[in-house]
Amino acid sequence: MTAEMKYKWERDAESPDDYNVVQCQRGREFILRLTNGADAYLAIQKFAKDHNIQFAKVHAAFMGGFQPAKYLMWTPDANDPDNWHHETTATVDNLSMVLSLSGIIHPRPNKDGDLEPFPAMHYVLGGGWDVPTAGGHLAEGTIVKGVLAVFITEITGIEVILPSHDRDQQAPENWYKEIE
């Protein structure tokens, strides 16, 4: 698909001050507490499904630790050097302290092609014995050690727009439109 056929939000910026915007509203607000042994990714995703949350902003209120900590980081793609979005899972097995965690929940196609809530979250960890300061995308298999509490603010008044191409790709970068 050519650049002209892409949605504006999919194209490169036309100038340094170019941007895309959609207005939305706050919905329900929650504090979610995850305790020792919970998988942070799976628990946040299940919470969103259980409460019918399509969109939300997420940020940490109290950050404990992870063991192990799994995160996705951008790595070179040996098969396609132009694929700058290639990710590999990294694991820190030692007890690590969560230094920062934030992100969003938004719909993403699952393996069956149905939309489901997806926790797109970044975090930084460190502060433990023999643990480097590192970060990336929160990955399934990141296990809470102690307590992790996060604020979740539902976002309403928008719906998802999937990309104009590769709608079935593993991790589409989508955008939103206001509900009229």
C-alpha cells in the first residue's frame, strides 16, 4: 500500500510540529492490587476483560518487585534489516525492584482475529542485587514479588481504528476516533 493510501496517522510527520489528536473522556477509575505470584501482564489483561474495559491509562501507585521480570526490547531482525519494530523477550531472573511502570490498555486482535484488551505497558526495573537498570514492554511471565498496585483510568468516547494494511499482524499500531 502506498503512503497516499495510508491513514494520516500512519504516515511520517509532514513537519517537525505535525501531530494527530483525538479527544476522549475519563470513565471509571480503579486501583488494582497485585500480590506475590501474580503475572502482572495476565492479571491486568484479565481485569480489563472482567470489567469490560476497552481503553484505559495505567500507571503505578506502589511498585514492589518482579521475579522473574520479562520485557520485550527492540532488537535487530536478521531476516529483515528494515524491520525496526522487531522485539525479543529479555528476562531478569534476580529479584528486581520496579522503578517505573505506565502504559495503556487498548483493543488488539488476538490469534483468532477478535479484538481483546491489550496491556501496552512500559516499565523500568533495577535496584536489586546484580540487576541492571533496564526496561521495555511488559511481557507475559513477569511475576510480582511483594505487591504491585496500579491506577487504571478508563478512557471513553473513542473507538479503535486498525491500520490500513497488515490488519492481522501480531502487534498492530492502531489509532482512535471519537465516537459520534
